[in-house]
Amino acid sequence: MGTNYYWRFDECRCCERYEEKHIGKRSGGWEFCFRGYRDDSVDASETILSWADWKARLQSGGILDEYGTPIPVDEFIKMVEKEAGPGVTSMTSTGPRPLLNHIDAILGDKRYESSWPSYRDTTKHWKDSQGYAFSAGEFS
């Protein structure tokens, strides 16, 4: 079970319109997995390839979980970096265990070679310089 997070921006309170982007998902036992935005046909300011890119955009607020609950920026950053980031461990019944990274888990396991070959496409799935996992396609 996991929780998706969204960034709501360009909001017009009078007509209740807004733009929204999927930030990513946090799931038990896994590092946070980000939704990346890589499209040569759009303005470069729309490109999001790293946690640093996301963090810069999120400073304006507008973070919501999938249930519509607003999440303060500092709380979201703490969750990503201290609770669900690269190198974080979780306690299991057998002791501490590093959280799994989606990219490492799929690329490192031969069982997924034929079932998820798209994971080998680094334009669609990648890790940023800090080790955070990104996927350019839709996921839930």
C-alpha cells in the first residue's frame, strides 16, 4: 500500500481551476519514487529530472496527498529525505533493512528482464545524482 502525492499550481481561487502534476509515490519498504517530466516538445522550465528540480518547484507549496490533504513543504521534504530517501533503513521483524529503490530492484533482478523491458530505457526510468528513482510515465 502506498500514497501518491501531487503538486497543485497556477490555481485560480475564483473559478477553482488549477494545474496539477503527479510528484510521486511513497510505499512501505520502498524509497520514494518520483514522476519525472522529460519532454523535448515543451518549455525547458517544464522539465523535472531530479529531486532538486522538484524541491525548487515545491517551495511555493500546493502539495497534496491522493486524499486531498495538504502537506506542508517542510514536512514533505523531511518525509522524502529522512524517511524515504536513498540509504534510509526500515525496521523489519528480522532487523533493519535498507529501503528498496525501484530502479535498482527492477534492473538488478533478472526475473524482470522479459516482463519489464521498458525499465532498461534510461529515458523513461532513471536515478538522479542523489540516487532518487524517477519514472517518466504514468504510474499509481
